[in-house]
Amino acid sequence: MVKRVALLGATGSIGRQAIEIVEAHPELELCAAASATTPLDDVDAPFKQVGGDLTELLERAQPDVVLNAVVGFAGIHATLWALDNGVDLALANKESLVAGGELARGRGRIIPVDSEHSALFQCLEGQAGVDTLVLTGSGGPFRGRTRDELADVTPEQALAHPTWQMGPKITIDSATLANKGLELIEAHFLFDVPYDRIEVVLQPTSIVHSLVRFRDGAALAHVGYPDMRVPISYALTYPERAATPLAPLDLTSLTLEFQAPDLETFPMLALAREAGEKGGTYPAAFNAANEVAVASFLAGRLPFLAIPEVTGDVLGRVEGAPARDLDDLVEADRVARRLAEEGMAVA
């Protein structure tokens, strides 16, 4: 039976690799593709769209699975459409779950595409007695540096990730540890685990994608080379686990080192945990403020170290009331963005 795939964010890093996966497997068919601004002339799909309302595209295509690789809050409408229509959601757009929170939880099946959450998803299947989830991260290009050493870093330096090839926004988030913060909140909603039972550790080579600790003292880890084709393939072919072209992991070459994150130098992770624990629309505000600050940093208008300052200021000014519906969520996102822009203007 052929599985019809709608690919949102088709021209980004995840999108291009997803097309490679679909083309390699006859049981997958690309029924729809969308991008924000980039033409899709070289993408072979019966339904294609550049810009516009993604839910209209999904209504026309009627996919079996939606791979949401849109960047940022813009993916929220497609996420909720898939969940409300009983369509499997292969989720690479973590921001929509972070912001959507309770509005998205429990509404449909999500198969995570983030390497860390795919790892947790696989380690948790069929298991009981879970104690804690352990999210791993490389630490980005600035791991080990002090705040003084980060004062003048450029976007080009921040985009030089040591282990992953990703789009600019997520790469900057990795450099600030905001990405681990977003993943922390995402893990809470995906797996219904309290924040005090979700840890974050740094694993610089990105070989260990995440771990699950159990109450008997055992731990299961997902290990593999840092290549997004693995979690993409797993999500699109689930539960079959189709083959990929990756070479087997050479265990004799591995040296596994783990470190605690430096929360003083990289406060975005602590800010995300704070927003998640407060609940309501605080995670949405964290995400919105971070998106605005990262865009300004990439444009050369904001120093690297000001990203957490802008985000923390917004979290201190928003009300954070729970969203009753999507309109409330969109308004919370709008307000947080306005406050972030105002804060940068004053600074």
C-alpha cells in the first residue's frame, strides 16, 4: 500500500533529505509539497504551493502523513490540521508543539523527526517503569567558551555547527542552547513527562541522540551517526523502519564524552525550562521572542549575547495566560513579537 506524503518546507535541509527518502522507497509517494518563498520547479508532486495557506494545500492533497518541516511558529496551522484530521504527523517543526502546548497534546499521532525525540520515541516503545528522559546536544560551535569570548561573535561563526548541517535558524538556536530548550518543552508535551524528570546533557560528537533512564537503574540509548535521513526515514516509513544508505556505526572508533550544559554562559536553556514550568502561553512567548531575536542577530542588528536578554525581557512582561483556542495562541505570539521588537528598539 502506497503512503501519500505531504512535505511542508520542501526546500529546506529536512525537506531535501525527505525527498531523497521518498524517491528511494516505492511505497512512499510525494503527493504535495510547499515552501515559503523558494520555487518548487524541481519537485515532482501533483500539488505544489509557494507561500499561502498550508491547510488549503493539505485539504486538496488529502495525505496519509504530513511531514511538517516549516521553520518556526508558521507551522502551527498545519500541525493542528494534521492532528484534527487523523493524519499522521511527522513533526520536524518543534516550534508548533512548543507554542501549541495543550492545544496540540493528545489530538492525534505524532512521530517526531527531531533526532533527539525520534531517539526517545524509539527507546520508549513498549517500555514501562520510565524514570527520566535525557536529551543530548552537541553544545554547538561555542561549547566551552566564556561570555567574554562570545561578546563579538558573528553570524558566520555561529552558523559553523561542528556536527550537523542544518538551516540557519536552528543552527543559531543550537549555538545559544535555545534549541535544547525548545526540545525540552517538546519532550514534555510529546511524552507527557514532568519537566523535573527531563535532563539535558552535552555529547559533543552527536553520536548518542538521547537516552531513557528506568526505575531499575537501567538506561536505553539511541546511537548513530549525525544524519537526519535516519529519523526522517523512520517517521515516514513507521513502523517498518526502512533501509537507509548510511554506513554501519563503527563502534571501535567511538569515544563518548558527556558534559553538563553551562547555564550561566548559555541561559536560553534555563529560560526555556522556566517558560515550560510556568505553562500557559509562556512557551509560545519564549519561542516568539527567540525567533525575533535570532532573525535580528542573523541580520547583524543584535549581538549574540543579547538574544537571551531580549527573550528573558519578554518572558517577564507577558501575561502567559493559557490559550483557549488557536486565535488566543496567535495573539500571544503576536504580543510577544511586538514586545521583543520594542525591547530591541529601546536597547
